[in-house]
Amino acid sequence: MKKLIIYAVSLSFILFFYIGCGNDSEPNSTYKLSTVLKDIAYTESKSIVSKLSQSSSGLGIEAFYFDDLDVVGYSYRPNSNIQMNGGWGGYGHGYADNTWSYWIIQNGVTDTILKSGEQLEISDYHVEPEDNYIEDAGAFSLDILEVYIYYTGIIYNGAYYGPFANTTSLVYNNDLQVWEEKPLLYKYPEYNDYPQNLGSSTNNILHTATNILFVRDDWFNEPVYMNVNRTLMDGVTVEIFGESKPLTEFQINIIKNWALHCTYRRFIYSVLVVPFNQWHGPLILNFKDHGNTATRIIENNEIVDRVLYVNDTQLSIKLDLSHTIQAEPAIDTGSIYNSYRYTYTTDTNGVPLGLSIELTTTKSETTTK
């Protein structure tokens, strides 16, 4: 069995995921929001926004495998003629009108390992909006931060458990302009001798495709899980079912609107909504000299109106790899493939793996109410 992946041998690794703004050929200005994915054990500087969730007790793992990972920030701008989406969304593809702007923070991180106690360092693909959006909006108002994960696995006790075990990938070598056959974990030779076992989680979340949405807290005030079915044939329809908690009419409409107008790059099915609860409303990231709108941050149990700038802000997406699975992987006796099953830890609201976001800034301005 083979997976098909396009990979450039000359790809360089950098510290942060970046979003760039401006025109590619002759940009007037460059604005970059750095975003990192890390285990919570990774040592870092003091943050101004603490993590949103904590995992329950469980077993730690050596590393976490992502078959595919995307990170996208969305800004709700209905009926605006100037949007930031690079033609990736419903508006750009003619499925929907101009409702959402978004930054593609990270697209197509494939066959990637996040090791325990480490930070993921990888280069990125991103959309660079043009100067007219910067001039029109002045800031990016982050209403939804989406972490999309497609198939996951674990490295536990000297072995790999997850999808595509013992398979190879067809990888395109841009330098030699040929296809090459590579083992599943070809980027990580330290795992060459690890046995590979076909496996999957028992959770609805992170079983196959999962859309985790960190959403402004005046839209959602508690986490909720739901299934979202988006059909693109014979027109676009969106259906929500299997909600873990009752939804208001506004919440149903905003999720349907997001599913209808968001990017059409991948699946939508298992959706977990987690509210921002360390800042109120949207996270507003200002383009320097183009805006001075404040975000309502909670600092030392007090609300502070703080003006944040894109270039001086880092967003961290964090997992707790010290409490990852509830018990050791076990063979599924009902499987004809002798595959293994394991269960990811979740908190009381169903948030898996202590998944959290954290904001740090090197420069900001405090305003008074």
C-alpha cells in the first residue's frame, strides 16, 4: 500500500509558522503572525493568555503523529467586498457569497511527528493578502481559530500505533524530479527500527477528520461537540446533528455559515467548538499604523484592553503528551486486520489531549476604558 505525497527535498525547517501579508512582488509592508505547535512540557516564556483546557490523567507517549494538519484563522465580515481568502473559500470558488476572511496559517503538514517535550518546527504554506485588505480592515479580527487534523497516531513504548502502518509513501523529489518510495516515518530515521501496528482511537474526536474550532466566547460559552455534514453536489447544503449540548439558533446559524463559506480544501464532519475564555470577544491583531483596536485580555484576574500587533504576537497550539491515552493500546478482537485500539484522554467537556491555545506578545499597548 502506498500514500501519495508531494515533498520537496530542499524544504527548509524554521522555528515558527508564519502568515505573511502584502503583495508578493512589491509589498509595501510585511505582517507576520507566528504560530507554533508544541507539547505543553516545552519550556517557554511567560504568556498573557493561559491554556484553555486540561486533560484527565492518562499514559504519556513518546510522540504524536499527524497525517495532515491545517490551521486557519477566520474573521466574520459579512457583505464586505474586500475579503482575505486567496480564492480558497466558498466565495472564491463560487459556492457562497463574501462572508468570511481568513488566514491560512498552516496548510498540509503531512507525516509529521510532535515529540514529547518538544516544539514542532516546520515551514509552511500560507496565503498572503494584498494591501487593500490591510487598508480596508486595519486589523484581523480572529473570530474562529480552526485546527484541522486528519488521521493521527502515537508512538508508545517503542512502537508506532496508527493509520498506514507498514506502508510506504510515494514522495516527489523536486531536486531530482523523480518519485521515490519512502517508509511511513521517513522524516524521522530514529524510528526506523520501531515496529508499526495498524491502529486507531475509539474517540469520535481525532478518529479520522476533526475540525477543532476555538471560537469567541460571546458566540459559545462552553465546549460542544457536533457532527456537520456538508454536501457539495446539486448545490451546497449543511446539516448539524449529534450535538453534545443544545445549540441556540444563533450558534446553529454561525456554524452552518462557517461550514458553507469556509475553505473547501478538506472534509468537515467531527466538529468540536471550544470558546476563548481568557479573552473576550474576538482576538484583534492590528496591522501596524493601520489600526488600534484593543482585545479584552484577562490579566491577573482583571480585564485589560490591550492593543496587539501582528508582528509582535505569537499564538501557540498545545497538546499534553504526558497524559495522552487512557490505557495501553490493545488488539481489537473484532478486527480481521489485528489492528489496535486506544482511547485519547479528554477533559469533562470532551476536549482531547489537553488541547489548548496560548498567546504571547513582545509588544503591545494598554488602553483605558
